[in-house]
Amino acid sequence: MISIIIPLYNKAAQIEATLRGVFRQTFADFEVIIVNDGSTDNSAEIAGSIKDNRIRIINQENAGVSAARNRGIAEAKGEFVAFLDADDQWDKDYLAVQHQLTLDYPQCDVFATNYSFKDAKGNVSPTILRKMPFDTPAGILCNYFEVASCSHPPLWTSAVMVRRSAIQAVGGFPVGVKSGEDLLTWARLAYKHQIAYFNKPMAAFIFDPENFNEDQKKRVPETIDIVGTELNALLKQKNSPPYLRQYVALWHKMRCRIFLQKGFRKNALIESVKSASLSLNIRILIFMVLCVTPKFIITKLFKTLG
């Protein structure tokens, strides 16, 4: 059985469509654990209106998405746990594909599929994945950090299924982190476990800023960078995997870009230096220059580039 874990926080406009997609699955041996993380709208009521004995709704005080996912993992009955955010969607064969991966690649503990991006108007765009180690429909993603360093993230939460024992062994998701918590978890898993991957998009990342909750609208990188600290700790271990250094550099570059966009130039400069110390390239040099560029120019640049 597969345990599907859905953290829920103020997604009243999306949760019904997401659940309808779950119950259209062609693979039916699953349970759905919805962890209502202190929603202040009627999200939980909408979820509860869908009557199916495979649904369990767990209510907790707001503690963040990591705590909600960890609670779901602890409550799960299945050998495998699949993660689905309350505003994303699955293809009807998503779970069937994931189940087949477990049969074809029993040596793996992480199972993932490609995904696509869908905006509020229904426009769909593909991911860009470079350096993939196979050109068959499915295979083992043996160079996770290399692909992740030059592509869209190959592992995205709503398109990942994990053996429950494996994710428990790495501590689940880091609590207290509002951005990048999933990237750290996937990095920890990729460091120790093999990943089976299906190349066809089987899930959709729904991007609609109009439906962001207040936490998403106000989110900026944390000053205390737990994810960066833990990624650097992985890097310092013996026999760290190839391209992990470039991956950690990319993390600091992403934080630099967001800080710049939000107007925190000092924080951006610190992140750019950290990134450059790990992997120096022309892009990070450009970011370093932008960090000392007048604010009105940066604002105009980001507005022009969207």
C-alpha cells in the first residue's frame, strides 16, 4: 500500500481538485493522510466533504509544512509514502507508474517522475533536465547532484515517492524551514540511496500567485540558513558525491537572487560570496556586481525580466 501525505494549510480553492485527482488514480491500493496544519479557512471542511474510507484527516496547530509532512510519515501505514501538496495535481496513472518503478527497481528507495508547470490559465510548460544518465523511459538517476546543478530540480515534492524507512532514517523534513526544506531532504536521500526515475511528466506544479496564502506571499529566505548549513555539512563528509559542491553553490546563488529581488542587497552579497567560493562562474559574478548596483536599477531589471 502507498500512503499519500497531503499537508493542508489554507488551500480551500484548490484542495477539492487535488483530491479528485487522487481518487481518479488507476492504482487504488492507497490511503490518504491529510494533515490540516492549523488552516484558518474552510480547507479541512472541504476535504472532509469527500467521502472515502481511505481518507484520514489529522488536525494540528500550525507548525509548518515540514512538521505536517513528518506527522503524515509517522501516521502512515504503507511501505511507501507519496507526497502531494494541496494545490498540485497528478496524472491518473501517476501511482501506477510509481508502483511499477518499485517493481522494476527494487534496489532503489526513492522513486520519482518528471513533472510539468501549469499556470492559472492552464498553459503547460515542460521542465528542463540536462545531463540525464539514460534516454529510456525509466532508469536510475545515478547523478542526481549533476542534474540538479544545471536543470530544474529533478525531484519535486509532488512527484516523489519514498520508502518510508528511508525517509525516516534521514530525519524526514527539517522543521522550522520555510523554503528549501524539500531540497535538503532530497539531497540527504540522494547522498545515501538510489533513485528510480520515470522521464514522462506525471504530475503538474500549479503556479497561481493569486491563490498563494499569506505565508507564501510574504516569504523571504531565512536569515539563519539551516538548509545551506546542512548542505555544507554533507559536503564536508568523506567521499561526498560528484557535483555536490556545484549544487550547494547553486543553493546560495538562488538565495542571492531572491534577496536581490526583495531589496536585501547586503544579504545577497553574502550569499554571492558563499556561492563563488564553491563554484565561480560568470553568472555569480554578475550577481556580485548587482549587489553593489543602485537599488532602482535592480528593481527595474527584475521588473523587466519578470
